Amino acid sequence: MSWLLLRPDSVAVWKDPAVNERLSWYKDVMLNRAQAKFLIAKSIAAEARPEELSERELWELHSTLREEFERRWEEAKRGKWFKEVKNNFLDVKVELAKRLLGPPCRLCERRCPVDRRKARGACLVDHKAYVHSAFLHLGEEAPLVPSGTIFYGGCPFKCVFCQNWDISQERPTEAPALGPEELARVQERLRREGARNVNHVGGDPIPSAHIIIESLKYLKVNVPQLWNSNMYMTEELLELLLDIIDIWLPDFKYWDDRCAWRLSGVRRYREVVTRNIYKAAQKGDMIIRHLVMPNHLECDTFPILEWIAENVKDKVLVNIMEQYRPEYLVLKFPQRWPDIARPVSAEEVEAARKRADELGIVWRPVS
């Protein structure tokens, strides 16, 4: 518990009524008062061998089993616990996740025309999960600390200002490749060491989603699953994650698609990310992260806050982040991206937070 000396706010934050209301499911799982969603999924019998079904049949079965999951999740919120069975809902998700590897790969919205079991996608990794580090992180939002973070190599984005550029873009595969059973053991170790959650991050966890989902077959401890991501996944992958992720930590970087293309190399950003954030917010607890960037208040920050206020304000907490600084390619070649070639100013952060207050967004407990 020595981490309390460094982060006393990780306890004090739970005195806030809004935090307790909006993170109620996560808190109950964190404290072992409720069963994590992946354990509930393992209690629902599939009554079929998923590997013997076509993909269409698998999705039909997935839809049917989700109805039972929703019923049991409501019971779990009232304190009921369930036992694991063989050939279960999670097994269906595992098989579907493997089918998404391609060709084309359907884990992220780039939809690379490759078979990830044989080749790398634009994420720069193949079908393996390259784990660069796994430790108790004390730098996350107060309700999450200490967070059992697992940093995966690879990322669908090509952010020119990336702070984790080494594992996302430059050396994503220069780390041990863990199989699902090994990954489950890492998660168990983190929980035993005091992690409030297992925080799948990177890079980005999307390229490794199939291994992460399969690891839950072997995970026997009760621990909240946290998805820390740019949320550029396909609708298919999102459908698989909705029933196993307890708390979402999405980045919401841009509103203007031209900014997303110029600075992160992705198309249709707004459409994809708003779709996924909205749907995930209906099915789990969520803290949205927005990184305030210099000179991007009007094109990105203000309209993002307005979208949050209009669509998910009463369901989420928002971390309005002030940590932007020029990194990676922007640091090397500032003349190419002059708009973001300096740290964000205190005045820009203050303007963002003032706008959030005007919109009634809850940001103080986690910013």
C-alpha cells in the first residue's frame, strides 16, 4: 500500500458522488463485490463447438447468447455469482476473434487486405501479442490507481507526436510474444500485487485483441478488464468486447477528420470513434480522455466536448489532459507540423476546462 503515499487521491476520489455513480460497476468488481464480465460470459453454455460453425452461424449464436448475458449481468449487479461451464459464450468470442484476423484483417477500421496469421498489417505486428512491459502503474486516473498496465506493441495509428513511439511504430515486435495462457498468468500476477484493474494499452491493444480475448479463458481471478485504446476498432471487434470489458478508457483526439489524417494517418476518424465510444458507453463504465493540443481548440477540443455533452454526458467522466508536448517526429521536424510544435499552454487548457464546465461535463475528479 506504499502507493498511497504517492497517490492519496486514489482513495479520496471515491468520496465524489459522480465517480461512485458513473463507475459503480467497475468499483464493485474492483472490490470483489461483483463478478467481472468475462467470468459471467464463461458461465453461459454455448451448446455447440464454436470451431465447427461458420462465421455466420457464430454471429447468430453470439447474438442469442448475449441475451442471456444481459440477464445475468443484471443479476450480477445485485450480487449473484455464476460458475464457469464448458463450451461457453467466451469460447464463441475467442473463435470469432480468430476469424477476424483475415484476410482482410477486421480488428481495426484500416481493414488491411492481409491474413495477420501470415503477415503484418499497418499496425506493424502479426498475429502475436508482443508485451513490452506489465507493471503497477501509478500515473493513471485516480480511480484506476494502481493499474495493472500491459503495454502491447503495435498500433493502428501513426501519430507524429506519439509518446510511446518506440513500441507503437519503431520497434513494436522487439518484446516477448506471449500466448494466451502466459498473458493470463501476467494478469493474475498483477492482481495479486494489488492492481485495481488489468489495463490493456500500448501502442494500442486492438492489434492484440484476439490474444487478449483468448487469455480470459485461462484467467481465474476476478479483476476488472480495462480497455485503454484509440477506439479505432471495427464494429465486429467492438461486439466481442462489449460483454467482457468492465471499464473503457478511450482516447478522443480529433473532431476534424483532416487533423486525424494529417497527424495520425487515419481516415473516417470521427465516424468510427464516435460510433464506438457511444456504443461502449451504453454497456460499461467509461472515462474519456481528451488531450488538449496547441492551436486545436476550435477544430477539435470544443466540438468534442460538445459531442460528449450531447450524447454521453450523464454516463461518463472526462479527463481533459494537459500533458501534450512535442514528441517523436514533431520533435525532430517541427517545421513540418508548426501548429503542434510547442507544448500546450495553460490558457488553452483553461479554455477547454471552462467550456467543459459550461456544458456540464464532469471532469475534475479525473483530470
